[in-house]
Amino acid sequence: MSPRVLISVTHLLGSGHLVRAMHLARALGAGGFEVTLASGGTAIRAASGEAFSFVQLPPIKTEGLDFRNLLDEQGRPIDDARRAGRMRMLTDLAKSLRPDVVITEHFPFGRRQLVDEFLGLIAAAKAANPDSIALSSIRDVLVTPRQDRIIEAERRIAERFAGVLVHGDAGFLPLDASWPVGPELAGALHYTGYLTGPEEALSPVENGEIIVSGGGSAASLPLFEIVIAAAIPRPDSRWRILAGHGIAEAEFARLQGSAPSHVVVERVRPDFPALLAGCALSISQAGYNTVLDLVRAGRPAIVVPFDAGAETEQTIRAAAMDRAGLARCLLLSGEEPLTPEALGAAVDASLQRNRTGGVTIDRDGAGKVAGIVMRLLAERQADRAEKRL
């Protein structure tokens, strides 16, 4: 009988956490696990024929960077009934599935506002299957924490988790670039490599365009506005801005209306990898998948990390990309906020660069993660069997 895995993820801003959790679910399914993915963010329609079962919890979301106030589909603060409904669905899943492995995406390093449902899920799984283990699944970079939250997260790891799956490459960007890693936590970390879906053969669209992208949320709006201003005095270049569906129709129409004729503003496209592979220059934020996209494309690139509020994730990742020669990093805010003139000068210089080949990053997370989880499960089961003797 295949070991059973239950993954719990809630994406609040954009879809990156869910996309990565789905890559994880596919990889574990392909590696011999029976996988169920419970998603608690904005509802999506799961594709048919997946290697995992998909369960949608009553969805929640946030408005912008206000992660303290959780909202329902209509933008109203969630009530106790919705919290209870989510908890009930998760605990019922644990009772019926009796998972061997529970994986909490981002928790306990984040999603503190959902602590009761994550801990409740782990407890319910343990009650249903005393030999079950819990693992945390995190990206390569975390938001730089307060000291009390470091202590809290590491206590929970020590008490309740068998390990932490870090979906990154320690040689390119170790976790301690964003989160203090002491000896005890270091022993719990298991780097999987960057996690992505199956890569189809690319047929580059060699169009010489400047491709501008910014993920799925509205956080890319400030970058797109600066790009349009920088493009206006450069009519000899063709620019293409790909806007995510998190940008409201009114804002999308405003961007289109402000763009000159040599700048195309459209929604994200399924052939984005081919466009990127054939572009003259990529301009993007510094999300998790950007690293993978740029390494694969090997094109000159500028990254402008999302750095509003207390967000440090993309800035740390962008700095690593700059150090590795993968992209030039420009900052939206800080002592010298990005201007259209500064971006334009960087574009002119970057268009003279050669391809960025030669940057090596471990992107085989999908190929390795099932083996890591299987090993951790076997080790914990062996430990418990020995203690019973």
C-alpha cells in the first residue's frame, strides 16, 4: 500500500504558494505516494488527471499586504463559523485518510494567523495514525522575522515536525540569508533543489522584444507603471507587458490606455516560457519561479523585487541573482527609489549584454523530493519501532 500524504496550503497574496504545493503534490504522486492537497486560498479549478486528489477549503484571502485581517470571497472579515468549517474539513480529512505524512506549506515559519488549523491538523493526523510524521515545506527565502517569532517557529519544529523541506539550492541561496539557522534547525533542514513542474522542450519565439512580467498578483503594478514611462522615449524597442489576473480590469485598462503604440499590454500567456527564451531582455520581479525561468531562458535580465511594507523575500532573492550574474537588481524603494530614467539606462546597458549561460542552480526538486520524504518517514518509523522493543 502506498504511503499517504496530506498537504495543507493557503495562498493569500498571489498564487505562488499554491503553485509550488501543486508541484510538490505531483512530484510525490509520481514518486509512489498517495497524495491529497487541501487548498485554503482563493478557489481554483483543479485540472483533471492530476497525480493527486484536490480538496478546496472555504477560501480566505487578504487585501494587499494586510495579512492580519483574513477575508472571505466577498472581501468581508472571516467569522468563527468559517474558521470552524475549515478546521472541521481538515480534521475530517485526517481521520478518513489516516495520512502517514502531513505537510504544512509555509507553517510554522509563516501563516501564524492559521496556527490553530495547522496544529489541529497535525494533532488529528497523529490521533488517526500514531506513526504519522509532520513536515514543513518552505521556499528558498523567508520574510525576515522578529526574534520572538524565530523562537516560536523553532520550538514548534522541534516539538512537532520530523523535518523541513527547503525548496531551494543551498549553494545559490541558503536559508540563513533570510532566517537565522542555528545548529538544531540546521539538522532539520533538507534542501530539495528548486521545485518546478515538468519542463517541455522550448521553441523560442525570437522576436527581440523586451518582456515584462510580474507574477499573478497586483503587486506588479508599480513596476509596470515605471516600465511604461521608461519605454515612451524608446520607440525603437518593442515592449510586451504580461499582467497577471490579480490586477483588476480597471487597472489593466488604465495600463493599456497609458502605453504607447510600441508597448503591448496583455494578460499572461501560456507561451510565456517561449517568449522569454526568445526575448532581447527580461524585466520582472524576483519571485520564486523567476529564478527558474531566467536560468532556463539564459537571456539578459533585470529584476525589480517587490519590497513594499515588511516584504524582504524578493529583495534577498534578487541580490543572490545579481551576485550570480543571473540578473541585474534594481530596487523600487530605498535611498534612491527607481525612476523611469534609471530603469531606461539599465535597459540600454542590459541590451548590450550577452546571454547569461553558465549559471548552475539545482532545479531538480521534483526529482528528489519523494526520495527525501520516503527516507524521513522510514527513519521515524524505524525509531519508533526500536522504542517499542
